[in-house]
Amino acid sequence: MKITIDISQVVYGTGVSVYTRELVRALLKIAPENKYVLYAGVLRRKNELHEYIKNLNGKFELVTLPLPPRISDALWNYTKIIPLEVFTGHADVIHVSDWTEPFTRAPKVTTVHDLSPILYADVTHPRIKRVFNRKLALVKNNTDLIIVPSFSIEKDLIAYGISSDRLYVIPEAPNPELVHAPQLDIHKRFAIPEKYMLMVGTSGRKNIERGIDAFLSLHRKETKLVIVGEKNGKIAENPSIIYTGFVSTDELSNLYREAELFLYPSLYEGFGLPILEAYALGCPVVTSNTGSMQEVGGASVLVNPFDTTDIAKGIKKALLQKKALVAAGKQLVKNYSWEQTARQTLEVYKKAYGKV
């Protein structure tokens, strides 16, 4: 098959970036007999794209379109005038995700990572909401097959009106760059004491306020709560809370490794990848008993994310069962790999093309 894949997202440093980067890398490894065209709409960040390409092993063709995100949105999400093949050539299957839904005459596969811009519209930028709603309508009407990372997102898309026979649940895997990062002295780098608990992300759906309240209710004066991200202005200052701001992949890896536990009471996630990454790095996890967190939470202490008292109880339980949780997490994470993700994705390509 000749497979065209949108890799525009690899330069942004997000979970979608990791997904695109590692999926392509694994596809080139497990199915080198296919012809791959990797295309990206990039303007200012072309150097980052080429850095990624330099580290790929396999046969592929790169097509870059000098289009910033807003122009890509206008060209692909609004019009059906110019098919993508004008730029990338003929394809047997085209795979897109995250931002643009181009017009194409080839069978098309789209990955929908989550529906947070719709379900958590109050904490989403208005422009992102508009683009996402428009793109999701295009996915519903114009995409042949749809990949989602969890049964939770599959359920959301069925509720949106998309037929289940077009949906394929394909789990993701930990970021290998995170799992294999070099050791750093993060205690010195961020002025963190020996004992700390970790939270990652500060957006509204991460449920930071309840996580903080649960932690503070434990009155563990010798322990800090380290939150990766910028301080939310609505949250009062507290000497027990440390905000790191932006951290690198290497720094985040070491923050997981050294933490007493990872607290992740999120209200909504497409997959809950940080849970798997904490498992891989030997960090016990307390997470939500709902949605995709529950799906990958088999080695976690599961709590009601809306109940501060239950979150606090979960933290106490995880501290008492730390060794058992670490061992269970190390075992469970072995069930996830990017090669497995790529093999399942390749089967979806074949179905879209009509080969199976």
C-alpha cells in the first residue's frame, strides 16, 4: 500500500505529538514493504520537523507545505476544492489526526484523541472550540474509519452520532523518550525536598483544586505536592505546593521516578497516558475511577474524582501499598507498545483500503 500520513503535529510537544512520532516510527519498522508519504503543514517550525525526520529509519517521502495552522484550517476544514493528493500524490490510504481534516479522494482514516473541546467547552479557547466542532463534523461525514485510544472515547463518539462499525479502539503506549531519560538531580533543580507527591497538568479538567485539597487534608508537613505546570491564579498560595512551570521530557521523567506517588484525579482524558508512564517509571498511581483512567488503572488506586475525601483515602492507601502498586504497574505496562499500536493501525488501513 501507499500510505500518506499527516505528521504536522510532531513539532508541538504534546501527547498527540508523541502519538504521531512513535506510530510512524513503528510503522516504518514493522511494515517496511509499504510506501509512506509523510506530509506536514509547517512554516516557522520546519527545522524541528527535519530534526524528527533525521531520526527515522526506513523508506519514506517527506512533503512539506508552507502552511501555518490557521491557513491549514482554512484550506482543509472549510473547502473541498483541492484534494490533498494534489500535494502528496496518489495514496491508497490517508491517515490524519488532531487538527485538519483534508478533502481527499482516497480512503481516509482519522484518529480522534478526545472530545474535551466539546465536553469541557468552558475551559477551552473559543477558536479551538470552533475549529474542533467543524473538524468533528467533517470526521462524522467524510471519514471512512476512525481510530480512538480508549473505549471511553468510542462511547463519546457513538453518543455524537457516529456508527460503532466505523470505530476502532487502539491503545497507545508510553513515550520511550520519557521512559529512558537520563538521571537528573530534580531535587536541586526545582528546590524539591526528598518527599513529594506529583501532579501533572493544570487545565480545568485535571481537577487540580480537589487534588490539592485532598493532599492538604493529610497534614503531611514533611511532604510537598509538586505540580507540573503554571500556577492557576484561582488557587491560593500555600508553602506545601510547588509549581515547576514548563519542564523538559528528561525533567518530567525524573519527577516521576523520585515521587512518592502520582496523583491524577482527572475528570476526563482521551487515554490517560501519564498513568502508563508512571507505571513504567516505578511510581505508584492514584487516579480516577471513571473513563479512560479506569481502563488503564488496573495497577492504580482508583478514586471518585469529585470526592475530596475519597481522593485523600486513596492517597493513604497508595502509600501503604507502594511496593505492590509499583510491581503491578511494571507488569501491566508490558501490555502496551508502539509496535502493537502500529500493527493494529495497519489493520485499520487495510480495512479502509478494502484489503481485508
